[in-house]
Amino acid sequence: MVKIKQWMTKQDGLDYLMITEGEMPVPAEDEVLVEVRTVSLNYRDTEVVMGLYTHHKSVNSPPALVPCSDMCGVILAVGPSTSPGPLKVGDRVVSTFAPKHLTGQINAEMLDSGLGGPNPGVLTTHRVFPTYGLLKVPEYLTDEEVCTLPIASVTAWMSLNGMRPMGQAGGNGEVVLLQGTGGVSIAGLQIANAAGATTIITSSSDAKLAQAKALGATHTINYTTNPDWELEVLKITSNYGADIIFELGGARTLRKSFDCVAFGGLIDCVGYLSGKEDDPGDRLNANVLALRRNVTLKGILNGPKDRFDEMLGFYEEHGIRPAVDKVFSFEESKVALKYLFSGGHFGKVVVRVNE
């Protein structure tokens, strides 16, 4: 029996990730066997490995699992009696984060289908997928670029377009504020630029801000040298504020986002890099903050397959190429996850699994 290699975690820390061998999986009806080519890493993956991904109360991961959710691969085989469809042997495909989330609002059952927790992930040489959990990808993108799309780009797409018809976000000269230069923010920057928005991006690194500027950022703010960055946003926009804010900081940034959002604006709650719990007495009640400027506060938990497919069309139309910071080998996966967790990356970190 042919063996596969896979990384496993007991959710006890990055140092304890291990490579194991397993049996080559066999696709059942309406499933396909995929040779995984590349995997991109997300902050969520580090939390899963460290046992910290606990804020979704409906999700209970097994004691040990294969981590990671985002992959690009090639179909090697289809299951018996698999219904004829758009997928066939030899097709290059990308995974969806929660395979059962096909359209509309996600629910607990759909979230429970998530890859890399609670279901086995994609940091493996081969994996079986349901046919509905994959999409064919544009030929112009490399394997390394394709695998960055499922979480970072779809989350960015839904942050910009999830509450309005496709194409309106940015189309009327809207101002989009992006916190940091990680995967979601850089994907958001590229999409917003293509849509015609004015973009403002923050970072603690002037070098990263220069990279963002090269990707088309209209304005940049170093939040270390300019800690009152919310005032700078208001200054840049002549006191108007940002129509859409990618809120990735959490505890130490949300109040500042409320202070520089435009009237009627949208704050997309995507991450919590500065903490999950507010300091007592640190800010006004969220009700008051939302009322002040008639703000919509929206949690963004990725997006459905049909919106992913819609996004792929937009990427192809505008020739968007995801920003890949660094590519590691499969054997270096532990190093790659530690590098991502350190926060030194710009855009996405990728693992090359199979050549």
C-alpha cells in the first residue's frame, strides 16, 4: 500500500508538530483524490496547533489532526459512480475552507465542516475531498499564488463585498482602511485598488509600508511612530473617515477604528492580533461607539463557495496576483508556522508540498 506523509498536531504547541505516515486515501462516491502541491498558512493554523482556537464554541476538534485549510493541488482520481461534473482527473483545484458552506450565511453545521479543525486539514501530500469542496482555478496563477486564496482572499472579498452587490465596494471612491500587512489586509488592498477605492494601510514597519505602496496603497501610516493613527486617518480624509475598515487588531485597535470610521461606515471584525479581551474601562460600550457614527460592526467568517467563485472571476478580470512572502519546503512546515507566528511576513507564507 502506498504511504503518504502528513504533519500532525495534538494542539499542544508549534514545537510538537510531527511528520507521520498514513495510508493513501481512496475516494468514495462524489469524492476526488488530490495530490497537494502547495499549502498557505494562516494565523488560525498557529492557534489550532497551540490549542488556542477555542472562541467558536460550536467547534470541537479531535485530540490530534492534520492542520491547515488552504491548498492548491491536482486531481489524481475520482471515486466510483462520481457524478459527471466540472472536475476531472488532471484539473488543478483549490480547497474551500468550510466545504459545506456553499452559499448564504454560514451556520454551525457548515462551520463544523472546516478543514484543519475540526476536520483533518491539508498539510499532507495527498487528501480526499468532496467534489463540492473544490474549485477549478485560473491558469494564470501559480500554485503558490492559488493556495493563498481560500481564507485570506475570500475573507477580504467578503469584507469589501459581503454587505453589498459585487463591484460596489470601492467603486464610488470609497475609503478603505487596512490594518497591518498580513494576508487578509494585503489581499484587501489588492482587491480595493482594483475596484477603484482610496486605500490606507497601517504597519509598524516602514519597509512593509513601502511594499504596500508598491502594490498601490494610496496612503500609509506607521502606527509605531504615529500611535494616534486614527487621527491621521481623519486628517488624510479631511475628517470624513474610512468607509470600510479591516479590523484585525482587536482589543487595542477597535476603539481607534470606531474613532475614524465614516458616518454610516462598516467595521469588518476579522482578527484579534492585539488580544481577545478588552482592558477594563478602556473604552466606551460598543453600543455607544456604534451609535456615534451610525456604524455597522460586522464579524467576517470567510465566505461561501459561490462568493469564492465570484472572486476568482474578479481576480482573473483584473489580473490580481496574490503577494507571496516566502515559500518553505514540506519538511520545513514547522519553521514556516513559527515564521508566520512571528509576524515578520508581508502577505502570505506558503509551503511547497509536492513539485
